Amino acid sequence: MRLTPRTPEIRVPRLVGLMAVDARETAEAHGVLLASPDRPELHLAVVDHVVRQYPPPGATVPQGAVVTVWFDFGEGEGGGGAGVREPRPAQPPPGGLRRELDVPGAPFEVLR
């Protein structure tokens, strides 16, 4: 009976937040392959950011296993929602950091 050598197991790297090109390099360095259902031409993607992955980071998989990554949020998840923030006026909050100053010509002189 012939026993095949056991494939070493590795931990899945964290790919969420990386650009596509960095995710490919990281996956290759850790010995896993990438697949993406929303980017059939994954090798052409460069600046898209990974928003989800499976298996999750830290999971143990055989070397050469496929890690699936997504570059678009699914229906009803993520997407932000914070909107565009308008600039706020640059002034200290009320009640603090303000100091009453003497008005020129005040009836009382400041003694030092």
C-alpha cells in the first residue's frame, strides 16, 4: 500500500481591506489560491478592495486551497450609509476654552 505525502496545512491570511493586487501577492506568499465570483477576470483587477473572504482569516486549510474573495458588498450588507459629511465651522465648543477679556475703557482697572 502506498501512502501519499500529507499536504501541509496553513492558516488563511487576512485579505479583507487589501487591494486586489496585494491580495493576490499575499495569497501567493501564503500558498493559497484566490477565486472571486464577482470578478471573473481576477487577474486584471488592481485597485478594487476585498470586502469579504471565505474561509475566514486564521482558518486552517491545506496548502493550495482556494480562498474566495468578494470585492462588492452583497445585498443589504455594508455600503456605508454615513454619506458625505459637510465641513464644520472651526470654533471651540460652547462653555469651554472661552475667557472673558477686559473691555478697553472699562470702569475698573486690572491690578497686577
